[in-house]
Amino acid sequence: MNYPYDKNGEIKIMSKFISRNRKSIRLKGYDYSSDGAYFLTICVRSFECLLGEIQDRQMILNNYGEFVRAVWEDLPNQVSDIDLDEYVIMPNHFHAILVIEKSENSAEIYENLDVNDEKERRKMVLPKVVGRFKMLAAKAINQSREIEGSFWQRNYYEQIIRTEEDCQKIREYIINNPMQWELDENHPSLVKSKKNNRKSRTQPS
């Protein structure tokens, strides 16, 4: 994979900004159409394990997980200016590296978007790609389940990848994720533990 590097030898991407602020976890004023690599994490609503299961330290996709895989791999046919790197589908979440590298024509289109306008920001490449992915995957899964409603959590998380070394580390993390499932912060036992800890802190002594 060839990444667009800046003059300092770093991959040109967004600032590392991880927050669980429900209103917005995007970096204000940042152009999410900027060329570069983005590490994404998208979680199933309520962390339900609906995409398959871990067996012998390997991820075994069920039908819903296969829907997610098919939608993700077809995204470059749906949206221009993107490339897909390593990804993994876990029982209740999804990790991927997405690369944006715009053509000259696309760059002219996106450079006119107002980075401080909420509606305009939704038209940027990264939100557009993630939104389309979530919509198409959720639609296929909900039709199969014969239900309506949200399938994914409302927000998603993105992280900066500054160098090829960092990128390789994230690739290794993604590849090894199924083998580390029991230690994953999204594992049901750890999610439940965190919820219990929050409840205990809010209860009067």
C-alpha cells in the first residue's frame, strides 16, 4: 500500500482524537476529506455479539458478519477516492484502515466544503464512506432479521496513523484481534464490568 506522505515523511491524516462524547467525536475544524490513512472502529449497538463468534482464536463470521464483509469490500465501487487496507470483523465491532487519496477533480469539489458547518461536514469523504457502510450493512442485516431500528452505535472512532511503522503496528493489531478477544475492551465480560464499575461509582455510599 502506498500512502500519501507529507514533507516530513509522515502519512497525511487527521489528528488523533478519541472521545466518547456522544454529541460529536470528530475533530472540529478538521477536513475529513484530507488525503491520508484512518484507523476506524465501528461498534454494534449495545455491544451485542451479532456478527459471529471466536472459535480457536479465529473469527467465524455468521450471515450478518458476511453482510458486513461484502458491504465493506464493495465500498471502493460505491465511493471514489478511497482504498481499503487491513480490516477485521469481530463479534460486536469492526476495525479497518481506510485510505483517502483524492483525484484532482475530487479535490476541487471537497475543498469548497465548510469544515465548520455540520451539514457540510457530512459530505466529506470519511463521514460519507462510514455513513454509507453503516447504512448498507444495517439495511441488509435488518432485512435478514426482519426487524427495524439501529444496528450500529451512533458514532464511530478514528485514530491517526502518522508513519508506516505505526501503520504496520495497527495492521498487526487488526490481524491479531481475534486471538486477543478475551482481553478486548469490547468483550462482553469487560463491557459488563465497566458498566458495573460506573454504577458503583454513582451509587451513594
